[in-house]
Amino acid sequence: MRWQAQTLGAVDDGALPGLPAASIPGLLRTVRTPEFAGVTFHEVRARSVLNPVPPASSMPFRWTVNPYRGCSHACVYCFARGTHAYLDLDTGEGFDREVVVKTNVAEVLRRELGRASWEREHVALGTNTDPYQRAEGRYRLMPGVVEALASSGTPFSILTKGTLLARDLPQLARAAGSVPVGVGVSLAIWDDALHTALEPGTPSPRARLELVGRVRDAGLPCGVFVAPVLPWLTDTVEHLDEAVGRVAAAGATGVTVLPLHLRPGAREWFWAWLERTHPRLVPRYARLYGRGAYVPAHYRAWLTERLAPLLERHGLDRQHGGAARGVPGDDEGSFPAGSLPDQRRTAVTTPAPAAVVEQLPLAL
């Protein structure tokens, strides 16, 4: 790994500046702190932070901002792992333990949003790595990002697993008075042992449910991604019923169900975990994901049929007969209501129909 020679010993805020930046443009220093044992922060000054989404993408936004690269949530299945390879960093433990911090993200964003050519289009945060991962508690980058977006009149959305978002709820509520704001929370695993094994750095699902309630209490919408659903691990009726029921009870404005997908980087890391912990499932997964990153149509149809009565029972699908809308691969696939800024500026007060869609694509 080409940054190893630049790693300093265990220090706090006194890490020496001015480290050689040959490995990555803008690298200022590399920091390790006792409160983040095992995690290394590579602090950089970014030249640009407003990232265009590829024109061919089906995503409902054209721009993203990612204050961090790498993520201490350490989710085994994280689809963003492959992006660490672009930095010549390991996509396994390196993704979990080597976090790149864009220390000047708010400053650069203000400048980019201030250009005469900026058309105040929707900007999405959290589509690659989580802006409210633990590092945000140290660096506090998001308040500046939110301020830059709101003051420029730019609609924005945040997707997170991090309960640290609650810190910024007063600011987000004020921002929503000026621009459309969407909030999304991701959760799916209710078994404690499985959560610890697969998402060791994340707040518990119960803590994230409490976050959904706090977002709603702040007057903001909150769509929930039940994601990812893991074949033969979290796709039982009991598990899905508990997930959908708890999401509904928390007051979510909408829900979307996302089956696991395995892109390069994530695929290898998840496969190694599966071989260690559930070797009997390896042949099944090999058949299910043998042709690519996504589950095949027959599994999507099966999952939709299983979900339909559960969504209807908990009031999260208003379609006749409870048939889920937005099966992966269909044109009707959608983000949950509340997770995207409502450009019409109308309040979301009732749960919207659920969708079952493919996992979010990468956005750098």
C-alpha cells in the first residue's frame, strides 16, 4: 500500500502537517488518534467536491458530494469498497481503516455552488460512503456542507446509517425552510449476532429506528431503505415482517427494499466472510450471483411476492392487493418517499407505496 510510509505514530490533533503529497493530490497529513483505534485518517485539500453523475445513470440526481472516502462502518457487503482501489488502497480492511477526509469540503463546495453556471440542481450525499460515519464526530464537515447547500438555494438529500445525523437536525430543519431536503436511513438486519458480524461499525438497527423517529419529530421526511436483504439470511417472512413493521411504527414516510448486490471489491470481501461463517450457503450464492452483481429476476419476483402482504399489513403499500411497486429492473423502481427532496415543496405526511429496487450505484 503506497501510503504506508506516510503513516505517523499514535497522536491526536498534533499530527505533523506537510507530509509528501506525491501519492495523492492534496494530501496534507496522515493522522491516528486513540479514540479511533485502528483507523487512519488521510486529510486532504480537495480541488473539487461537486461530482457529476454519469449521464447514462438512472439515478434521480445529477450531482453528489462525498466528504469522506472509505468508511469505518465496515459493512462487509458495502458496494462502495471498489472505489478505494482508485486510490491504490485495499478494498477490504483498508476500506474500513483508511479514511480519506476532504477537510476543505465546505469551502470548495461554497465556491462551486457560487458559480453563475450553477443551476441549483439536487445534490445527493451518502450515495458512496456515509457522511455521518464516526469520523464526522471528529471533523464536523457536514454543518458546513449543509450551510453551503441551503444558502445557495440548492436542494439536497442525505442517506445514512449514522445516528450522528441527529446532531444536525436543528440545522437541517432550518435548511428545509429554504430548500427542499430529503433524508434517508438504511437498515435491514435485526439479528444482533448477524448485525455485529456484517456491520460492526454501525449504530444498532434499533438506534437507527430511533433516528427515523427523531427526523420525523423535527418536521423532516424520512424514507427508509431496508437494505440489503441477504438471501437465506434475512429474507425469511419473520425477519422481513419485523423490519417492515418497525419501520412503519417509526413513522417512515416511505420504504424501499433492496436485495444484496455484489460488485467487484465488495464481492470478494463478502465471499470470504460467507465462506468463513456460512460455508453451506456458498454454492447457493454461487448459483444466485453466478451471472453478475445482481440477483436474477426469479429471486426478485419471489421477494416481491413475499413482501407484498407484509407491506400491505403495515400500511406501506397502498396498491390494491398489496403488490409491491418497483421490482428491480422495472421502470417503476424508486427511492422511498422522503429520501429525496420534494421539488414541489409539499409536505409528506402519509406513508407512500413501497418499492423493491436494485442497490444504489456508485457515485464518487
